[in-house]
Amino acid sequence: MKISLERIPGPELHIGDTAYLYFGGTSYLGMQTDLRFREKLAGFTIEIGTHWGASRAGNLVLSVYDKTESALAKWVGSEACLTLSSGFMAARILVEYFTNPEYSCFFSPNCHEALLPPGGRRTADWSELYAEVRKESLKNRTPVVFTDTVGGEEKPGPILERLKALPRECILVADDSHGIGICGSHGSGSWEALQALRFKEVILCSSLGKALGITAGMVAGPARILDQLRETPFFEGASPAPPAGVATIGVSLREGWYEQQYKRLLQNTDYFHALTGHLQLLKSQPPYPVFYFTNPKLAQYLRENRILITDFEYAAEAGSSSPKRIVITSAHQNAHLERLAQVLEQF
């Protein structure tokens, strides 16, 4: 059931005269409706402008990109960072980079569509992935594994245990769109944990529009590789992310807004687990703030009790039993969590 809205919802929304609670989407840190964040974004839009349509390889450059990329690299923990116009573009530039005879590319069962090149195929399961990568590592080409850092068939959350079984001589390209801002030290994402696995190389890509609240993408990794990405036609020919948004990310990092919201998210998730941990309805991996269930009757029951969640299927997954997602965010108050827990208990 599609519902048309006039504005981005926070934890509460109105449809006509009816009030609902909202536990869906990807605004994990609640930045899209955070007043100080929106005011800063509006101010930068007036100060800098709405859009920078020139190539970043041009003779005129805006300093805000280099400044924010340095701040992102320091926060994430990588040598360097590169911003692009979206998370999808960040993934595609890596697909383009590694699609050449020097590498053999493999795609995990949970690999996002953005990381799949034309003709690319996800392995049926993790055992198949391990076997194929080990076989290739005995040859001359370097194996490159593309994967998401979170998500799985059993429960939502980080998949680091799955990645430990991969040969260390492979390159890991990891999409951290659902990890950046909500996983790792201070919410800085999965980079630190992935580096600890000691692969030949780790390159991270991510949307910055989910937890961080800005339409942009990011690649994090070795400076040597990112310098090469800067010189590709893919990067040079594309417009960058809107500069006001990039500047707002920089301020949010400098002022500690993301870390403050991350701490609030941990509190909310812990509280919700305390309220619902005894229920068998939900699959979760504490402290990750996403809860899965597959019973369609529960989704309907929540709607009847004026609670909306993420409940749809991608066209590519039509006919499958796609899990429904309950998402806890930093913007939720205890009363919201208590009401949701009460309805789940009644079901």
C-alpha cells in the first residue's frame, strides 16, 4: 500500500486527520528532521549556492569538498575519502575500477545491486563464495569480493563473522550504507573492523543519505587507489554532491552532532530490546537498530494500530517473502518505543 506524503516523516506523521507512529525508512540518526541540522543546511545553501555543476577536475574548485573529505577520512579511519553525488555512484565507480583483466570479481549473497555490473551474479550462498574465491586465489589474478557490511538471511546487522572465512589475499569492496553512522567506534562505520581482518586491501563505499542525512556518496580507502579514482572519466565527467550538503556533513562531524545522535540511538535500541527481548516475533542483532519479521499479519496489525513500518518488495524480489523492517531511530522518544512494544505484545 503506497501512501503519498507532503514532507519527510519523523517518528510521528499524519495521514489526513489520523496520527501514526513511524518505524521505517533509513533515517537512523534522525538528521532529516533535526532542526539544527536543517537550519545549517539551509544556511549553507544560501551562502554557497544550490548546485555545483562543474567537474571537480576543472580549473575552478570549491574548497568545501577537500575539507569535508579530510574530516570524513579522519572520522572513518581511512587514509583518504572521496565524495560523489550518491551512494549508488560511489559503488559504481568501484565496479568500473575493478572491471579489468587484472582482477576476478565475486559478489556475496547479500551484495547490493549497485555493486553488481551487467552480467554480475551473486553467489547462491557464502559457502559457494568461499570456494570460488579460494580457487581463484591459486591463479594469477587478484580476487575482489564485493559485499554489503550488514544484512543477512538469519538476522539484520554486521556480517563480519561471514567475512573472516575469506582468503586474506583478496581485496574487499564493502558497501557500508547501512553501517556508517550506526556501527563501529562512535558510529563511524565498519572501516576499523574490516581493517582488522587484514585483507590485501579494503575499500569502503557508502551512501551518506541514510544515517548522515545528506544526498551524497563516499569512497574510503588507500590514498593511492582514491587518487586513481579521481582521474577516471567516471569521476571527472560527473557533477559532485551539492556543496551545501557536503559542508553540513563537515559541521556535523566537527560539532559532534553525529556522535550525539549515535549515543541516543544506542539508548533507544537498548530500551526497545529491554521491552521486547522476550518476544519471538522479531529477529535482531543488538545493538543494531533494525528488527526483521516475516509474518504479513503482523504488518497489517501494526497498520491497524496506527504504526507504519518498512513494508514493500523491490521489483527484483517480486514473489519472494521479503522481510518487513522495524527501524528504531535517534528521533524516537520512550513513549513511541513503549507504544510499539505494547502493540507487539498484544499481537
